[in-house]
Amino acid sequence: MNREGPPQPHLIKFDSKSSIKIGKDGLEAENATSAFDHVKADVKVRAGKWYYEVRILSSGVMRFGWCSDKCHLGSDALGSTTDSWALDTYYRVSYNGTHTERFGDYWSSGDVLGCVLDLEAKTIAYYRNGTEIGVAFSGVTATEPLCPAASLQKKQKCLFNFGKEPFSFPVTEVFPDIRALHINITKEQQVSLDKLFDKYRDIGHKETGERDDVIRGNGSLTYSSELGISDDKDPGLLVVAWKLNATTKVWEFTRGEFVGGWSVLGCWNLDTMKRKLREWKDELKNPAKFKPFYNFCFDYLKEEKKILVSVLEHDACVLSCHGGACFRSMMRAKLFANDIKRAQK
């Protein structure tokens, strides 16, 4: 699963000794002590592209970025450890462990900082009032899940937005597949999504007799069919697995992958999923978008020894995809059905 945590993120303290104040729906942080104090979000991510904003409400020393779920800062500031990355908006310096670098412009109270974590490109980039400052960190990996975080010195204050409110400066033109950490579906829609998962899981269980919380076998076939994936050349279920980061086992979806992945995307029924799938397929007509999907397919299928596209065919597939006849050699429904049956033996 790409994202873990409650649907609506809130700030939490790093430890019980912290005296930092958290207010305004759990999204505002204020430090009344003399030393650095810290907050982080109660959600964490392992893959994908994520964006949040912070409105700066004071003019002193603050740092904003990301840290691992197990990061311990103590009296140090965000960015002082190898598993935390931060931009200091007062000194205009980026920090990661012993690496520091002058970065960005002067910041003022009222400015809005935007932070993009791209775990596909392994980068963290920053925006100031909608203007890109640039990539501050590269080689960022989620060995442990990562959380949005901040360190504030005395009398400093800020307000986070994880997507509960419309972003002041959206970055979707630059990152069309960027995600907010706030899940914008209702409780009723969440219940519908869980029921949909249960339906396909139970169909698979009737075939296998298993009782784990996973969609597989005939459950996956039924789901694929009801998504409108019927043509032998249609890579739809592979696209869904790619976008949901469903990598536990080929042609299977855990509850976390299915429910967690679709809820972040604002999809809760077959109609919303079909619309999203059409968007993803349109994106893949661009060779630049196709490449990461191709790489995913190679890794996803190789353990089952079902690679349907050789490296030598890659260029031809990209060209055919760009021209509209997608993936003629990649995906065949007969292999899809046979491989699922073989996996149950």
C-alpha cells in the first residue's frame, strides 16, 4: 500500500516530552519553548508522488520536509538525521544529515510553501507561493515509510494543508498524477469501497477455499471483467496494479492495496474506477509516461516467468502505444487466466 494512516491527516508530536501546541483541526503548530520542537503527520507513504502546503504564520526559524516514520530528532532539528530532509525557510538552507546547501529565496510571514515528494524520481522539491524553487534533494528512498514533518523554534507558527482545503497553488500541471494526503471520500463512500473489495475477495474464496483478506483467482477475473477489461490486448489490470502499487503477488490485491489505493484517488465504485482507468490509459500514449509502466510490468511479472515483452520489443511497443494500438505483445487474456489457475495449485 502506498499510504498508511487515517483518511484525514492531522499533526502529532514526535514524543510525549514535546510541548509544541497543535490546534485548528490538528493542522496548526506553534512552539512556545526556547529549543526546536517538532511535529509530523499521522500518515506515512512508501511510494508515489505526494504534495502538501504550509502557510507560514511567523518570520523566524522553521524547517519543513519529510522524515522516516522511525526518525528521532530530540533537541536537533528536522534534516539533522540521514532519515530526514528539510528546508530552513529562515536561513534558506536545505539539510539532510551532514549534507547542507544554500537553497531558495527569502521567506515572509504569509508565504505558502509547497512540498513535493516524488518517490518515483526519488526527489523532494519545493515551491514558494506557486513558483518552483527547485529540487532540494535527490536519491530519496522510503526504506521506512515517510511522513511530512516540521521543526519550529520559539514563537514560530504555521498551518498545514494536506488537501482538506483546496490547495492555494496546485502543482497538477507539472505533476498530473500528484496526490494529496487527505482522502476526499465520505464515510459512506468508504463503506461502499470496502464492500466492493469484500465482493471480489469472496468470489475468489469460493474457488480456493482460502480465508485471507486478498482478492485473487476468479475474484480478480470478475473484477477485471466488471472494469470493462475484456479485450486480449487490454493491459487494464496491469495498469490498475501499477497505480495502486499492488506488488504483494501477481494478479492479487490486498485490502490495503485496493481500498487504500482507490480511496486516496477519490474512487469508491466501478464508475469512478473506470473513469480513472481511462485517464491512465490515455496517459500511456505518451512514451515518457509509458516507460515507468513498462519497468513496473517487467518487475511485476518476472517472478512468475511471464514476461511478454522483451527488451528488443520495447521500442516497437512504445511506438505502437503512441499510435494507439497499445501493448499488442504484452498482455494476452489466455495467459492471464491460465496463470491465475496455476498460482492456485
